[in-house]
Amino acid sequence: MMKKKKLSIAEKEALTGVLFIFPYALGFLIFHALPFILSFVISMTDLRFISKISEVRFIFFDNFLEMFNDPYFWEAFSKSVQYTVIYVPLIMLLSLMLALMVNKKIYAKNAIKTMIFMPYISNIVAIAIVWGLLLDPIEGPINNLLMTLGMTNPPMWLMGAKTALPTVVIIAVWQGMGLQFITYLAALQGVPRELIEASQIDGANRWKSFIHVTLPMISPTTFFLTITSIISSLKNFSVVHALTEGGPGTSTRVLALNIVRETFASYRMGYASAQAIFVFVFILIITVIQWKGQRRFVSY
């Protein structure tokens, strides 16, 4: 009778690691890798939402060629880029400023943390309803207050073609800032107090200590948050859809909304999949560029 071979400690640890990672790997394959492969295949077809499978034809790169000549697509792409250019610096800066403030000994620190984080876990539809009422151009309390203070022509906020996108971004920053704030706060609490005190003994004031000690120490967190913020802003759908549904006109129709519109309004799943593949490739290129450039500003 053959004796069972006992596993070494290294083999047991490797097996334990595989067992721990297996559920995530399985979920990744089912919910991320497989949909991406199917989306790429669909992008090569003329599949429509209501068409039969037998009627579907492979048209290869025709959807991509149409996309590059579609003015509505490029307008949506422009809106997404504008959204990201405003959103990322604003949410990073405000999150860091709030984290620096809360990291000090202040009154009601836990209550302030809760107030900042609460919008992040709130229902986006409820947020849209509340902000819609507050920013109503005619009956909203914000515009009534501005008119009381003497402003004769207050902004149209979500109703104005020029003000809708910046307003949506500001609300999105307020709604999503909780996660960045908590992450920055954890990073600040990990900065050794001895390093800051040593820099101050050497003559550095608070600003120089922050620039030369604190900022480099939290640079890995800044790098991580920059990547995730860019990705989330380029594929943002829920906030924009709940607040404006892409309007007024097409002033807030970002790429994610345009993809959904092509899928469920125009029923063109093949064309919508081609746009989704473009978004994936665009985000991948930006992430790779950031990853290559991290050595210049990230200190590990």
C-alpha cells in the first residue's frame, strides 16, 4: 500500500493561497473576462437588440470605422474628457485637504468623518432628487437665496447647456469624495511622526514639512487614487444618468450614456460594443502611461 506523500510547509502555503484566490479568479473570469471577450466578438457584428441570432452578420471592423466618423461619438468622448479633467484634480485636492484637516486634533472628528463619507453610501437616485430640488432655477432655495442677495440672473445649474456638465461634476465629487477621503486619512496616519518632527527641528515650517515629508510618503496612495479616479470618471454612468440623463440636449451625454443609448434606444448592440471596446483601450493606454511614469513622483 502506497503511503500518502505529506505536503511541505511551502506547498501547504501555496495551496492555501490558491484556495483563497480561487473565488476571486472565478468571479473575474465570469463577470469580467468572459463579458469582454463576448463584447469584442459582438463589436464585429451588426447585432441588434431585437434581431435573431440567425440574422446576425460578421462585419468585422465596420462598426469601428463608423464610430470614428460619428460626430455624436466624438462629442460624447469630448464630454467624458472634460468631465475627467474637472473631476480628478477637484476630488483629489478636496479629499486631501479634508483628510489633512481631520487628521489633526479637532472637535467632533467622528461626526465630520461620517458627514463626508455618508454621500458615498447614499442612494444615487435620492441624491439626484435632492439636488434637483435644491438647484431648481425657478423655485430652488439656492437660486432664491442668490436672488435675495442681489444676483439678477442666477445660474441655470442642471438646466443650462453650459452649466450642466460642471454642476454634474461638482455633485459627483461631493458624492464620491468619501472613499478618497478615508483612503488619504489612512495614508496620513501611516506617516511616521518622527520624520515630521525631525524636519521641523531642522528648520522646516509646516508647509515645507508637508511638501518634502508628508507628500512623498503618501505618494503611493496619490498614485492609486489618481488611477482609480480617472477610470471611474471615464466610465461614469449612474451619477450623470440620474441627474440629467445626458441633457439638456447633449450637453452631458458622456461616453457611457452614449453606449447605453446605442444599445437600448437605437438597439445597435454591435455598434455600442465597438464604443465600449474603444473606452477599454483608451483607459488601458492612460493607465499604462501613468504606470510607466510613476517612478518620477511615487516614493516607495
